[in-house]
Amino acid sequence: MASLDRVKVLVLGDSGVGKSSLVHLLCQNQVLGNPSWTVGCSVDVRVHDYKEGTPEEKTYYIELWDVGGSVGSASSVKSTRAVFYNSVNGIILVHDLTNKKSSQNLYRWSLEALNRDLVPTGVLVTNGDYDREQFADNQIPLLVIGTKLDQIHETKRHEVLTRTAFLAEDFNAEEINLVIEKRYFLRDGNQIPGFPDRKRFGGGTLKSLHYD
Amino acid sequence: MSFLIDSSIMITSQILFFGFGWLFFMRQLFKDYEVRQYVVQVIFSVTFAFSCTMFELIIFEILGVLNSSSRYFHWKMNLCVILLILVFMVPFYIGYFIVSNIRLWILSIEQLISRVGVIGVTLMALLSGFGAVNCPYTYMSYFLRNVTDTDILALERRLLQTMDMIISKKKRMAMTRRTMFQKGEVHNKPSGFWGMIKSVTTSAPGSENLTLIQQEVDALEELSRQLFLETTDLYATKERIEYSKTFKGKYFNFLGYFFSIYCVWKIFMATINIVFDRVGKTDPVTRGIEITVNYLGIQFDVKFWSQHISFILVGIIIVTSIRGLLITLTKFFYAISSSKSSNVIVLLLAQIMGMYFVSSVLLIRMSMPLEYRTIITEVLGELQFNFYHRWFDVIFLVSALSSILFLYLAHKQAPEKHMAP
């Protein structure tokens, strides 16, 4: 077990977008029954077989660090959160498809996480405005996930999805739109319909972004 | 004719206040949320507009602007509308939004309160009591604990170590689950008769291990949350220490000493009022003028100055209480709301704001000279003002003393928490 390498992935986003549910779904293969407000940071681990089926197969532990809070928090909270941003291998940005502001806040989240290494004093010098230059030399892979797709009415889905496609392009990131829904919960978590497909796609994207 | 002009002035100012409330809601309060239900924003702005109109009418009373009969009419109308909103509309909408989100909200709807004044005055007295004590405590740097960078680094290291321990335990659990799954011991509830028999005779050692580790992980997660909150506290204290070294900080420190004397004076006066069953008959303005005329022998035009000084004093009280209330509301709102409950909370805040302003008007009456009090007395009718002042004094005293006790305990407890390794 000690020989397995460590992969640290941050899960960032506004309060209530569904980060804890997402992490629980990925790691426990079950839907989270009673989501509650995350204080500080909660971590979960997923065992993943890199390049499954090939001779180079290797098993990794993916640590998903689900950091709670909002971008508008007090600077003391931001300084404390900065402690979790060390040596990150990937960032998952989660936003709520029913809430436009959560998508806009993703810029500020990514700046907060990425600037951690650039400004050692821990003070954010930007005011959060989007600047593509700042992402140009970014080596850390980003993944944008939109949640609660089922809560959007059928007719509005196309408009919402085009908007989020632009968002993902701005970050130079891959995009997935998810439904994390209680109706899919069955007694045996391994039999969630359609879930194996999503798992493979999610795993696949992480694989392609994993530079070795 | 003059009535029409007066009414159009009042309506214009009401529209202005409405616009300000609308902007405040959009830019400050709801800046992180999506406004889906516009009725909430309208209600909030309307409540704010009519509350501000009441203050405006007091100012007009003092300055003698507008016709007195049209002032009286607008007072009555304003009061009608605001009571309608506070007693019927806001509670109705609170009920409506709670019922549509009932599974998330444990709080039950309070019964309709007929005497809005009592609640509002209690609230004001509580806030004043706490504010009077907390203000010097926050401003003065005497109470700041000494926090060094090494303290913060030590706590951060502990936090990261705890996270690492949680991770290693979760890795074990994930690996155990995977091997169990691969060996065919699927972790699910036994179904059917034969499954039940099987579960009695065989036991899965893997799953017992898992529950033990899960309990350890739960304890560690609780610890990590505690450490996170403590680190946040230390960072906040460090910032305050740095702030106190600036000019602004020194200025506030000085103000803090001044306010602590004022606070002690107020507590003393409240006690005297209760013990000797005394209700102040004259307001500070007239008393101040009396003192200057009688003891210092300075003669000046009492009528002219009393009007201007009342205007300034009442104006300051109104502006600071509105500003203080909006700031407190914003802080409170950020702290307790989430995207689901934001509607209910904003309506609750509108309710509180309305009640707070109505009782401010009640109590402001005491700060004004006699000739300006008549309209409030006439309009609010048979309310017993003395009761409200006595009630305010009692609650203020209770609140101030408990705040002192609370802050003392919190201050004593905090240093011991951080010193423990």
C-alpha cells in the first residue's frame, strides 16, 4: 500500500453547489443521504487504476480535498484555507447550473487556489477580475463540473449548457455536466443505473490530464 | 393645494428610499445569490422605504417643513401601511416560503404578534446592551491576546498532520473495501430468508474492521474542524493586532476608552432609573440648554438653538442606527444564509428591521423637546410610553451585564485553548 503514489485534487466551489455530494459519489459509489455544511476541509479517497488493462497499469489513490466556504469569506478564513492548497496535482471546480453567480465565482476560486504559490505572503493582490493571461502558464489541470442539471427545465437546458461551455473554454479545462440526484439511490450502491458510464468518463478525463 | 405639493414631496422621497433599499438588496445583501422571487426584493425595499419615511417625518416635524395637517395625514397613512406589512404581509410570505421549503427548515413560524412595540423595544435594548459592552471591548487593544507567527505555524502543522492521518485511514478503508469486493464479499444487506440465515452463521471480519476505522475517522474529522476554526481565530487576532498599530487603530483605541466610560454611565443611569422608579421627563437637549443658561450664564435664543440641536441630535441617532442596523443585518445574513434559505432569512430581516424602526420612533420621542413630541403621541395614541422606557432600561441592563459576563468568560477561556499542545 505504501508504494502507491499520491495524487491530490482540490474540489472548489461555492457553498451549496454539491461538492460534498460529488466527492461522496465518486469515492463511496453511493449518493450522500444527508448533505450538511462543510466546515474547513473534508477529504475522501478513491482507488483508481491508471491505464487499466494495459501492461503499464498502476493503482493510484486519488485524494479529493473538499474545501468549504465562500470566496467572500474574511481574510483570516482565506489564510487558513491557503494551507490546503500546497502541492496540488489537479483542481475540480464545481458550480451550480441553476445559479449563475456560482459560475462567476469560479474565477475567483481558481485564482485563490493558483496564486497560493505565486504570492508567498498569502495576500491576494488581484481583485478577482478574469484575466486569461493568468491561466496561460498554468500547469495544473482543471476540470469544471456543473451540477443539478435535472433541476433546469428541459427548454432552458441548451442555453445553460452553451453558457457553461464558454466557461470551460476560458479556463482551458474539460467539462462535465452532472446529475447528482436522490432518485438514483438504490439499496445496493453498485447498481446505480448509468453510473458506470460516468465513472469511466470521469476516470478517463483524469487519466488524460495526468502528466507522469 | 398645499396638500398636493406636500404629498408629491412625500411620494418622491418614498420612491427615493425604495430605490436605495432595492440597490442595497441587490448589491450588498443578495450579491452572491440569484434573485428568483422578485416579491422578496419588493417587500424588503417597501419596508425599508416606509421605515425611512417615518424618520423623515420626524425631521420635518422639527424643521417645520410642510403643512401640519398634511404631515398628520402622512403619519397616519405611513403607520397604517407599515403595520399592515409587518403584521400581515411579511409573516404571510415567510410562511409561504417556509412551507415550500419545509423539509429544510426546523424553525416553526411564531404566532402573529400584535404588540410589535414590545418585541422591537426588547430587540433594541438587547442590541444596545450588547453593543455598549462589545464596542469598547473590540476597540481597545488592551484586550488583544498576543499571537505570534510560530503559534499559527504550529497549529497549521497540527491541522495538516490530522488531515494526513484521516487520509491514511481512508486509504486503508478503500483498499479493504476493494479487496472485499474482489473476493466476492459484497457489502450489502442480506435479502431473503436464506440470506438472513447466512448472515447469522458467518461474519465478515472486513466489515467489522471498517466500522472501527470509520469511528476513528469521525473523531479525527471533528478534530480537524476544531483546528481549522482555531487557526481562523488566530489569523483574525493577528490582523487585529496589526491594525491596532496603525493610526486608525490608535484612534479607535482612544474611542474605546471614551465609550467604556459612556457605557458605565449608561448602566449606572439604567440602574438608578429602575431602583428609584424614575422616568426622565426632559430630553437631553432642553436639559443641556437649561444647564448652560442657568449655570454658565450664557444667554442665547433658546427656541432657535433647540430646534437646530434637536435636528442634529436626532439626525445623528437616526443615521447611526440605520447604518448600524444595515451593517449588522448584512453580517448576520452572510453568516447564516445559504442559497436555499436566503428568501426566508431576508424576509425575517425585513421584519426585524421594521420592528426595530418602529420602536426607534417610540424611543426617539424621549430625545426630543416637548413641542416636537406631540405628533408621535397623537399618532401612536394610547400606548404607554413610560412602560416602554422602563422596559428598555430593564432589558438594557440585563443585556449589558450578561454581555460583560459572557465576554469575560470567553476572554479567560481562549488563551488556555491555544497553549495546549
